[in-house]
Amino acid sequence: MFRDKKKVEEVNEYYRIAPRIVEAINSRKTRKIWGMVYQDIVKAVEYIKNKDFDGAYEHYKQTVLRLKKTFL
């Protein structure tokens, strides 16, 4: 139960900060940055294709934390 609640809180945090991250990325040289974000999405999709949902979630979480640290 706690784990699911924690995930919900993390996803809610993402929705709260995502618009500011996008705004910060778009204020810079975006092609390279969005290319890196795209590669992170591709990797997450591979986890999902392999039914490694925990791996996909952890990758997503680390990606969001990295973007937050870099752009906020």
C-alpha cells in the first residue's frame, strides 16, 4: 500500500513540475535536450515491452529527478 501511495505522490509531483521543466528546456538549445529526453522515453518503452514495469518506473523516476535538478 505504501509503495503505491508513494508512486502516486511521485507522479503528482511530476505533473506539478513538468510544465516548468518544459519551459526551462524550451528556453535553451532544445534540439539536443529533447533528443536526450526522447532517448529516455525509448528506454522506458523497452522496459515496458519486456514487461519490466518496475524498471520502467525507476527509469522514469530517475529521468524526472535528473531533469528537475538540471532545469529547476
